[in-house]
Amino acid sequence: MYAGTFAVKALGGGLLAFDDHPGQVYRIVHALTVGLSPWRLNPGWWAGYAELQFYPPGFSYAGALLHWASLGALDLSATYQVLVWVTFLLPGASTYVLLLRVLKSPWLALPGAFLALTLSAGSRSGVEEGMRWGLVAARLGWGILPLLALVLHRATERAAPPIAAAPLLAAIILVHPAHAPAGIALVFLAALHGPGSRLACGRRAVLLVGAAAGLAAFWLLPLLAHLAMALPLAWGESSPATLTRSIGAQPLLLCLVAASFVAWTSRRTEPAGSTALWLADLAPALAGIIAVDVLVAQPLGMMWLPADRLLDSFFLALILGTSLALAAVHRRVPGLPPWSIAMASIVFCALLSGGSRAEPTLSLWPRSWPNEWPKYEVVARGLRLPELWEALRQVPPGRILFLRSGVPLEYRPDWRRPHSHLTALTPLRTGREILNGTFTHPSPIAGLLYTGSPANRPITLLVEQRDGVTLFGQPLADLGSQPFNDLAARLRVSAVVALDEDQGHIDFVARNSAFTGPARIGPFLLFVSREPRPTPAPVGDQLWRLIPPTQDASWVSTGMAYTPLWRGRAGSRPLLTRRDALGLLEVNTPPGATAIELEHRPAAAEWAGLAASGASAVALLLARRKWGAALRRADRS
């Protein structure tokens, strides 16, 4: 009842428009229209990018499958709302089911479920960031972790191979890889504590992890093969001091650490035959993984799984450890009713969750003042976005450059102010490709706009921190009209959208004879190029046509972002391709060529990944059949 009421208050009333939510909707549309194959190029953002290859595709897949399963009864908005509801409720529900099985008490399972449902505490998977900010993939993956633990726990009880653990771990990898270390730790801890020899259990754990990696190989293998095409998003604070302070400043988290430590140190004194004790080892195991990430991986430049992202799984481990400690209290004081322990624990946690922090440890109720959980219709109407989109449909052919990643919902000089990346939906509403106008992104072309270079290096500042300050790595006031025109021509920019608060800092376009304007639409300023700058025209499935500017033999810039999967041809003749200094695709055209076809198609890594996933699925089905038959024979005997 409490969870449903919270969801109605926070999530009801329309499509969420706060922060990253519009971009998450865009990726579901990508899955529905461009296709589920992760290597397929979407030209809408950043001069073309394989969105589902370089961003975990699991959440988008879930949205697409939900839409198809409804047979069209759920439109895009309803599909996203249903999926967000499920994402909000899943951590609490899955944690409750796990703890109910482990602790054998519905009351003692309740505090852990309550914590998993309401935790914020700076966690990317929490209510504030995972739901309100729109980091929904992180929360969905977090909610799957207890289901993985449940399957593994049942296997330790029955001495049965947990075949279902492989697809669950694969799902975690596809939804949010930052939770994969916790998933792998769960598999090995369950094997370590399960019946049978250590060697056999260890071999089984390795096979399960390998099977999960194989199931996800259709995404993982091409990702690893083309990792240079994604810039690590390392904007969080992951130093040892910062991580320690983030926990030490929150009394509730300190209590969870203490309770988990008690559960871990006392696990050897628990009754013989207890199968729940392996979960007590999860928090120390994850603490070790985080320490290795901070002290070894990051100094070596490995920034793909920042330690602050790994904290989410550690918090879940603390919740599970604390639940084991509550069960131990009940065993030592059997006269104390379980409901009294549960209620006292929940009240105690609620009392410790407050404080002066901008983000509470527990989000017990959605804040209701303006701009906390804003909805699409209200924000779009207030910003006059439909009018802006109508104007953008009329500008000359070419891309739309947004000088900012989004629009503020409050007008105060602080980049942390509430905002929405609703302009990310511009390609869906106008059919026009955009640069910027969306959240911090790993595309090399995004790196070009953020830092002035598409080079593969970590993005250490959020795009919101650059909004209204820099463009192409330069302060706005230092960017000249001619350098901007050169970049705009190569990127095929035919319109520029700024905000009214940018006035006085954007002379490179405001006093640029190559652009007209500004036209004022709500808070937006629209500048339009005097000449069209068309992008290659789509002529088929993952196929575009470009008319070369000259019929002489030369390297021709296409205006599309480079990837190794591009293939060019003139008629039946294949053409050489290369990446230019801006990260754009160039094609070596022969003399007399009147048209060039550009195809984005899978290569060796993509086909190998598909083959590995198919082989893993078949192997798991055969293993399930074999081990199922063995279990039935054992039960009969």
C-alpha cells in the first residue's frame, strides 16, 4: 500500500520529464524503430551513434518488449510509465521475496525490503537518482540482483545447479554492467558455501559466469571490440576519501555497516545447517572489489566501472547483512515478537534518514514542491517546446545545434538546479538530427563539443557544468565566428538554439553574418543558417546516400560520425573510409562519382557475438534438461 501510494504521487499524472527521463524514452524509441541489434546506427543524436551498443541496452529492450507484448495497447508514453513503475517497485519486491525465503519470516523480511525500496543516499540506483533523475537502468539492474541471489540461495538449499542464474546475470550485464561485479560475487559466494567439493562448486560457478557472459556476448563482444568509440563517463567522485565521507556523513549507513559487520563476524556461531550465511560475506567481498577499483584500476586509467557506481551494490549488501543481523537478534531473544523487531527497525531507520543533506538517505515521500517530479505536458507547454519544434521543422536542411544540454526548470545561477533534457526528443518531434540537447554522452562527437576533441578520454565533467560556459572546449566569449562557421559547416549545422540567459556571451552566432536571428520562442533563441547543410539522405535500412560536392577523385567528408562499421561504395565499387580530425567519416571517392552509398553493417565482432550468444543459449537448455533429469532421479530415489 505504501509503495503504491508513493508511486501514484511521484510517477502518476503523465510522462516524467525531469533530467534524464526524456533521453531514456528516446532510447526505447530507438529499440522500437531502428531495431534491437545494438550495432545499428541512429542518426538522431551526435551525427549518428549506435545508442544500444555503447549504452547498456537492457532497459530499452524491456520497454520495447513491453510495448510489443501489449499488442499496441500501450503507446510510448504508457509503456514508459509502466516500465518506470516496475523499476521503482522491483528492488523492494525482489528484496522482500529473497529475505522471506532466507529468514522464513514475513515480518523480518520487511525492514530490508523497506530500505531497498526507499534508499537514496547518493546511490545511482536510489529513489532520487535512479527514479527522479532518470538513471532508471541502474535501478532496474539493482532490482534484479536480489532475484539472482534468490536463485542461488535455492540452489544451495537443494544442491541443484542454478541454471536460471546465468540468464539473470546476463540480464544484469545488459541492463547495468556496474552491478555485474556484485552478481559475479554472488555466484562465487554461493558456490563457496554450497554443498559438494570446493573444486566442483568453483567449476560450476565459472561455467555459470561464462554462460552469462556468453548470453550477453552479442552486446559485450562488439562493445569490447569497438571500445574506442565510447568515452568513459567518469564524472563521479571516486577517491577513497570521498567514498568514505559519503558513507560516514549518513548515520543510517553507518548503522547498516555496523549491523552487517556483526552479521559477518557472528556467522560461524549460527546454527548448523543454516544456508543463509553466505549472504553475510557479500558486503566484505564488495568492499574488497571497491578497494581494488579505487586503489588499482583507477590509477591505471581503467575508468569504465567507477567506484561510486559500485557503491550501489555495496548498499544492497549492507541491507541484506543487516537483515541477517535482525534474524540473529530474534533467535537470541525468541520471546520478542518478529513484528516488534520489524516495526522498531523501520522507525529507527526512518528517524536516521533525515538531516540537512540535499539528498536524504531514505526518500520516504516524494517532495511535492514545483519541479521535483515534473511531467512532460506541463514542462513542454511551459517552455513552449511545441512552438520551437514547429519552427525547427521549417529551417533549412541540416542539423540543429543546441548550445545547452537541456532547459532549466528554475532560474538561479547553479548548474545543479532542476532541469530537463526534453530537447533530446527533438528528432522524434521534428525529424531533425541534433547535436547536444541531451545528457552527458559517450559519443566521440559529444567529446568534441565538450572538450574540443573527439579523442577517447574520460568525460570528467557533467554536460550541465559546461552549459552556458563552454562550447567545443572553449569559453563561449572566446569562440570566434569564423572558427564556429568552419565547425558548423563540417557538422552540417543549419540552426542553433540558445537560451535567453546566454545573451551577451554568444557573439560567435549572434553577430555572425552566416546566421539570421535570433527568433525568440519562449526561453529559446533560434538562429538559422543562410544556407542549407543537408546530411546524407536515408535510402534504405541502415543505408544512406551522399551526393559528392565534386566529381574529382578526393576524400569527401560525409558529415556522419565515424565508426568502423561504415562501408562506402560508388555503384558496385567499394570505397575506402577513414576518420577525420573531428571524428567524422570521410570516403575516398573515385573520379566521376555522382552518388555515394554509405552502409552501416555488422562485421566480424558482431557476428561472433551473436554466435556466442546462440551457442550459450543452446548449451544452457541442454544443461537444464540434463540436470533436471538427474534431480528427478535423485528425488525418486
